[in-house]
Amino acid sequence: MFAAGLALVFGVMKIINLVHGDFIILSAYLTLVLVEMTSISPLLLTPLVMVLMGFFGYLIQRGILNFTLGSGILIPLVVTFAMSLVIQNVLLEVFTADTQGLDAGAIELSSVTLPLGVTVGWFPLLTFAFAVVVLGALQIVIGKTGLGRSFRAISDDNEMASLMGIRTRHVFGMAMAIALMVTAVGGVILGIRTQFDPAMGPTRLIYAFETVVIGGIGSLWGTLVGGIVLGIAQGVGAFFDPSWRELAGNLVFLAVLAWRPRGLLARRQT
Amino acid sequence: MTTVEHRVELGTRTSRALGVVSALLIGVLVLLPFVVERSFLVSLTELMILIALGQLWNLLAGYSGIFSFGQQAYVGIGAYATFALADLVGLNIWLAIALSGVVALVIAYSTAFLIFRLEGGYFAVATWVVAETFRLLVKNNDRLNPGGTPQPLRTLASLGPDRFQIIYWLAVAVGLGSVILTLVFLRSRWGLALSAIRDDEETAAASGIDVHRVKMRVYLLVAAMTGLTGSVYLLNNVSIDPDSYFSIGLTAQMVVVVVVGGLGTVEGPIVGALIYFLLDENLSVLGTWWFITLGVLLIVLLLVAPRGVWGTIQARTGLRLFPTQRRLIVGENRSVHDGPTDDIRSEAEWTRE
């Protein structure tokens, strides 16, 4: 069930960004390098990775992606796709195709027994807590701060927002920075949970995307539901046959699309 | 109100001259196997397949505003249909090739109703998920993917010793076929409806165009053609495995070819395919560095010239080899709307008046 914890963190970003999956893997590698340099536990390094990835996101958005906006959906799609190609192959060149892992120490294996006699690993629990905290923090940022107000204004009417004096380019940069900070958390968790290699990005992207659509496009907490549903589907699929893991996820995604195309927790349309 | 003498023109002087040239070119292409050596023929076959895939994706993205990142599904389905029907069922290989298009069409029809519920970028990734689902289904099937190793197409031998020529002709057929298909489609009423939809879906719907039906029709047509191309791709590659025939890399190639050449122009994918093919032939030895270079080149090109190579040439010179736009000629041979700006939106409005 908690395999979901992963997918939902990534699902938060609503922009279709084909490089997203590779950013997750990049964060994992970044953490790996930092761990090797400092020998501190990856969990404690998370804030540092978040800051670095946030900076990186702001630069990428201001330096490349902002120039592609306003020209339809294809150019940003292809540019992010090209970036994904670059990141994957640079990682491949630097770290080789060997799988890597992050070591968080004893916490990875220890577990806790809950009242009803259910045993839950500490780490999945922590992942879930992380997810809830991150989603909660995002909700506060979007709902309560000035920056969040700019986000909402721009997503409602971009031109009007810039007429009202919102620096759209800066705000886009900030949005990408925050998205990458969330991604960084996902990357660290992924690195601890599983082995990773440079080619894993696209699969992560698909999971993240499925999570968003299952939960409902534009619904923050829907992402949590979507992540749990996808996690269960993959878990059940893998139970019957390991090779059915991804397939089961995809089939559930298609089923949701057929039955409830707006997602499980979609906002009511007026 | 006075009536101005006018007519609506499709062709340009260049395009009429080109009609003769292309007839000659087709003749040369068809007769080429008798002149050149085999390795060159195999390269040309690959180029033709690349042109076909690019052109078909262009018809979707450039002319219909359907951004699919899952077209590899139909390459894979076409190839596996040929493999299954010829090698496993034992049909005649020609019949198997022909049926691969039909199979792709039927499967496209049965999945389209799901993915067409999403829009824009979500649609793009949903098509990718569908393609991934097919990849996994084939991968888990013991008949189609026995032992998880690449399978040779055994019935290929039944094409005889001259099969390289035959495969080349088939590739020319799908390559030219996709170009001609695009031209014919765009010059028809459907094409006009398509440009209207791409430019403004709501206005098009308000003008009485059945948007959904037009989009579906293009999608199905492209799926069938892509299936046939997939079949030829298999013939040229001899062996088949789910990971490479359902690879997102195939769609990536289509996108690169179209975007480099020029989205929404018939000439673009041909130019793009040539550029990509030449770069790939010469630089793929660099391995990972080739992909890094390709990615960087693509980003730079899109930032500098988002219209692609041919799109930029066309915008500068107004050159059109395969015109698909209707131009209004008023009075004498003076064209009022023949400026260098490539703006099909206003063309469509002209014609509607």
C-alpha cells in the first residue's frame, strides 16, 4: 500500500513536464553524491537536496522553459523531452548504468506494531507522513501566501495577472522551484526504498502522471488518493506475478479513465 | 455591393513545376534498386520508414492538434500483427502485411474512446500509457514473446532472394504513401475542417464542424498507416521484441524529425528525416554523447527557430513545394493573401467567406 507514498509526491505538479521523472532520479543521484561527500544519513540531507533542486528548477525555468511558453503545448513538451534525453545520458555518462541505492541505516528495516496487531515498517510510515506534510505545506503555500495568490491568479488568467503587476516569469520560476523541492523529497525516498539507475525516469513519470489522473486533475488531495489506488493496484498485480506490477497499474488507470474520466476526486464543474 | 472578380487558388508556380519533378523523382526511386548496391538500399529503406513515421505524426500534431506520445503502439502492433499472422497463424506474408494496417485500425478504434477523453498534455501521456500497456501485454504473452528473446520473422524467406528490393519498394510505398495521403487529406474538405479545428476548436465546432468525428478519423487513418509502416519496419529489421518495437524512442524519432523539419508543413518531415538520418548515420558511434548532443541541439533549435528548418525557410521566402493552403486571388493575377507569413488561420477564414 505504501508504494503509493512515492508516486503521490511526484503527482503534485500539474504541468505536463516530460523531464519530471528524470528530475526525481537526478535528486536521488545528487543525494548519493552528498552522502558520499559528507557521510550523513540521506534523510538528514533532504533539506539540502531540496534547496539545491529548488535553485536548479528556478534556473531551468527562467533560462529555458520560460522562452517556450505561449507557443502552444508542443514546444514545451518537446523541450522537456529533449532535457530528459540530456539528463538521462549525462547521468549514464557520469554514474554508468549500474544500479545504486541510498542507505538510511536501521530505520529502513525496523517496524512498529499498531494497536490492531498490524505490523507496519517505520519507513513506509515515514514516507506516508512525508507525503501528508508535503501536501499540507503545498496547500498552505498555494492557499495562504502571496506567492500562492500569484499562482492561482496566473492559472486563472495569465494575461490579466501580468497586467495586474504580477511578475509572471519570476512566478513561473518559483513554481518550478517548489515543484523540484517536492521532487527532491521524492528522490531521496525513492533512493532509500529501491535501487535506481539513470534510465528509470520515464517509468516514474508515468506513475506520477497516472497518480494525477486517477486522483483528479487539479485536486491536491486527489493526488494522495490516486497514489494509494495506484500503489494498491501495483501491489495486487505484483502479488500474482511480478511482471504484472506495471500492467495492473496501467489497467486501473485506464479503468478510471473509462469510468470516471475526471478522476476520483475531481472538482465539480460549473 | 459590388462583386470583385476573384478565384481561389491552391497551387503555386513552384508547385506546378514540382509536379513534373516529383513524377521524375518517384520514377528514380522506384528504379533505384537496379542501380545501387544493397547496403545503400537498406539505408534508403530506413530513411523512407523515417519519413513515413514523421509525416504521419505531422498529420496528427501539425495539422490536427493531436499530440500523441504513444504512436509507437501502432508500430509495435503492426509489426506484431505481421509476425503473428505470418509466422504463428501461417498466412501468406503479403496478406499478413496488408492485415497489419487493419489490426492497427481496429485496436486504435477500440482504445480511442478512452484517450480522447483527455486533452492536451494529459492526452499525450495517456497515449503513452496505452502504448506501455500493449508493450507489457505482449511481453507477458508466451506465444508472442517466447522466452523473452527477440524472435526472427521466419516467413521473411518466402519473399525470395530479392527481398531487399521488395522491402525497399514497400518502404518507398509507405514513405511516399504517407506524403500523398497527407496532401490528399489536407486538400479535401476534411483538411479544411482540420486546420479550423487546430486553430480554434470552439469556433470550428460553432461553424458546424463535427470536431470529434474529424479528429477520430485522422487518428484512425494515421494509426492504420503507422501499423503498415511498423510491418515494413519489421521486414527491414528481421527480428522482433516488445521493448524495441513499443519503445517511446520511436515516437521520439517522429517528434524530432517533425520538429526539426518544421511542424505543420508537408516538406518539413522530409527535410527533418534527411537531417536526422545523416546525423544518426555519422554520430551514433558516439553513444551517450550522441544523445546528449541531440538533446542540446533540439533545445537550441526550438528556442532559436521554433518553426523548424523548413518552417523558417518557408516563413522567409514564402516557398511552398506542396501547397495545401487556399489563396484568394482578387482581380488580375494579384494575390492579396500571398504574403510570406504562414497563417492558415486567416486562409481558412478567407475561404469561409
